[in-house]
Amino acid sequence: MYLPIADWATNASTFPHIIEGGLSQRGRTDTGCPNCSKTKSGETPRFTRCHEQRRCAIKGATETNVFKIDSMLRLIIDTNLFHEFRPLEELPWAELGELDYIELIVTDVVQTELDEHKKSTRARMKRTAIKITKQFRDMLLAHESELEIRASGPRVVLSLSDVNFGSETYGTLDLNNFDDQLVAIAKRLSDNFKDGSVHLFSNDTRPMRKAVGLGLNLMAIPEEWRRSDEKTDEEKERSRLAYENKRRRSQEPIIKLTSDPAEPLHLNLPIYAPLSDDEIDHFMDLLTQRNPKETNFAIHQPDNPVAEQFGGVSLGITQYEFEEAPPNDVEAYLWLEYPQWETDCREKLQHAHIHLTAFGHEFAAAFLLSNTGTRPAADVLLTIAAKGALLVMPPLQNDKDDFEDEPITGPLIFPSAPKAPQGKWNRRLRTILDLRAFKDNFGPTHILDIDTDLMTSVPRIDNPYHFYYQDRPSTYVKTFTLTCDQFRHAGKPEVFECMCHVDGRAKELDGKNAVVEIKIEASNLSDPVSHKLIVRFGAEHRSTFKTVSDILHQGAL
């Protein structure tokens, strides 16, 4: 036979020694169990329960299993302990005092209330009631009289009680009220257990007030144990929208943007002074020494090129005649081309400080674009924009574009010196009949007749995975764009380069900032993704003479 503590009060005839002596209050003298014959010498036994009348749990017994509780609490718990506070397993029970054992007694009225709460429209209350009542059901089906909440420090168990509030009204109680029924049961158990271990454990005002009025021991559930408030409908809607937004974003492409340089760019803008006349003369002497004017045009006639063709065998198709440099070409070289080159070089040196400053006002930037998501970005619009004292333009396309404002490709580029005229071999066909004979000797040539109109009429087929410029600018602008139908995921990063030009004077921009920004928009991207390269300007004076000397000694003519 096995009965929880909560049922001892209704079974006094079976366990008179329990009811008469009471339990586990430090300093009391408890009545010994008639079925126990031995205790430790000099120690008063304290009982927790008798599983059967032939066994007792007394600390110190030498011939039986022993267990003694020096201090314990019987807590008659209110329903709000389940609904308004953290789960029982998570509560810091040691905060209730130096206890060895705590029994949480679930009365019949609390069990009934929990059964009703399983039908509640409040989601959290319904979930909690279903969870707790399932634990009760599992405990009964396993023929267990208690559910262990905590093993030690203190040991905490939960038990079910069938003790009823009886017919005693205790004066101030309305037994049609659940709270008052709970107080009545707690009062009855407290009167039966005269050791002071029974306490009402609640946080509601009414049962606490009623308990105080009846002189019942009361222990309020600590506020610190309370769980977070249940979300309002507005908060739930916000949470739902946040979840939906997160779910939707998980199905989008994940765009990553970086720049080279990655950190803010510190750009020192140079300040150059004009070269003096003596410095210009010095550099002109250096240029003319490297490119002297040709004065001797008496060039010997070279070998006939026929000897170098067809292994030295002439097929009789062509004849070569040597023609000396025309006098007019010689005159033009001596009196026009070479003097003009000298003039151009001098002007280049006179404006060297302007060219060097412009070159120092230009730099290149690169942006890396990648899609690390699980699907392509669709209908992509890529924008590169300059903000502040900056202008941008796409990089050069080799020699295909005729740029209006072509970026400087070197700090100071001098014009090439003209070439002196020379004699040359001229090739002459003998007759049209000879040409036809040549054709007959080598077979038909119609296979070489290609309709070039077909080549120009084939339309260009755009690759949907490539980026294409929209009106690619040929000069510096504030912004330009590219488009792509499908930017694939899990591929190599795309690199986008641009030339940047500082639009302002160094002294005026010293200490100021500007920005080059790349922005990605797509039809399946909720928000644009952007990256900014910050440019911080400084200014410094540099030697024009030293810079030009370095350029000329490096052979940049």
C-alpha cells in the first residue's frame, strides 16, 4: 500500500503514528513507528512515509533503508503556479529556504481547473494545461504516487490529492468559489498536520487574503519566478510578419559586395608648380639628344625583295622597283614635322604641372559582386555613382572607343618623334593576262568569295548571364548603370572596374571626403544592396622638375 503525504490526513486510522506525531519539524519529538524496532541511539526518528506497515524510512536505522528529512514544506499550490510562472523544473526552489524536501500538493479543485483550461482560447494556457494534465495521467498509469521535479538540493516532488474541503465553512469562505475551496482544503490539511509544514502557495490576492484571515501559513510565489508576459495580438502580428519576412528573404539571392581597396582610400592630391624656362630647355636638350634630326638621306638601295619570296624563285607575276625618298617628303620632315614635334614637346613641358596634377586626380576602383544564395538574382540593375567631388566612368575598351574625355594613361606622355623619309620597293603587276594565268595555275578561287554582308547582318545575341552597359558613357559622369537578366549564384565573383576623377582643386578639397557607391537592385530582392568606398582627400606639394626627370629617365617619351 502506498499513499502520498497529502492523503495521510484522510487515512489516520491506517497510519495513526503519522497523524499524531506529525512530520519533520526540526526540534519536535515524533511518535515512533510501531513497525520499526531500531533507531540510531540518541536520535529522534522523523518519518517521510510508510510504503508498507512493515517498512519505515528512518535515518540511522541499522537494519532498514534509511532516509531522514530535517526540514520540509508541504505547499498547497494554486493553479497560477502552472500558468503564470516558469516551468516547475526551472524554478530555483532552494530560494525558499534551507530545506531538504518540498512536496507540491495538487488538490482536486486545481486538477478540475486545469481540465477546464484544456479548452481555453488562450493558446499558452491551453498548451500548459494539456502538458500538465498529461503528466498527471502518465503518473497514474505508471502507478506512481508522485512526480519528481528535482532530485536534491532540495528534493521536490509533486503529488495529487483527493482531500476535499468538507462541510466546514470556516466562517469567511464561499465554498462555491474555486479560490475559497482551495483555501478550505489547505486549512483542513494544516489542522491535521500540526507541525506547521503546510503552506498555501499562491500569488493571487483573494486566496492569500482568505488564508491570512484563517491564520493559515502563507507563502507567496516569488515575482522573480514569473514567466514573460504572453504576447498581445499586436505583438503576435509583428512576430508573424518578422517570421514571414525572414522566410521570404531566405528564398532570395544573397548579394555580397566588396571593394578594392576595401578600406577608406586616403588620396593625397599633388600640387605642382610650372617648370622654369631653364628647366624646359634642359629637358628639350634631353629629348632632342634621344631623337636627333635626320640630315643624311643618301640611303643605299636594299636587296630586291623578290629574292626573299618563294624560296628565291620568281613566278613572273610581279616586278619590284626601288623608289628613293621623295624630295617633298624630305622637305616636310626637315621644315615641318620635326620642328612641330619640338614645339609640341616644349608645350608639353610648359604645361607639365597641369598634366601631372590631372594624373594625380585620377584613380581606379574595383567592386566585387557575388551571389552566395541558393537562386539567381533576376532583372539586376547595377549602379555605380559618385557623390561629392568625384566623377566616374567605365574603363577603356582598348582602342575601340573614341572617348571625348579620355582618361590619362600616364603621368606625362610626350609625342613620338617623326620618322625620317626613306626609299622603298614598289611592287607592280605585269598584265591582267598574267594575273589570270596565275589564277589558272593555282585552281579556282570562288571558295574565297565571302558575302561580307551576311557577317554584318547577323544580330548580336546577348548572354542573359552577362552584364551590359546602359548607354555606356564616353566621358566622366556622376553615375552609370549595367543590367543583367540572371545573375547566377554559387559562381565566381564578378569584378566591376571604374575610373574615378577628382573634380576640384587640391587646396579646396584638403580634409574633405567623397564616396563611390555601387548598388544592386533585382526583381526578387526585397531591398537594394549597396557598398560604399569612402575617399578621403589630402594635399601635398611635389617637385615638377624631379617628377619629369624620373619620367624621362624611365624612357616614357
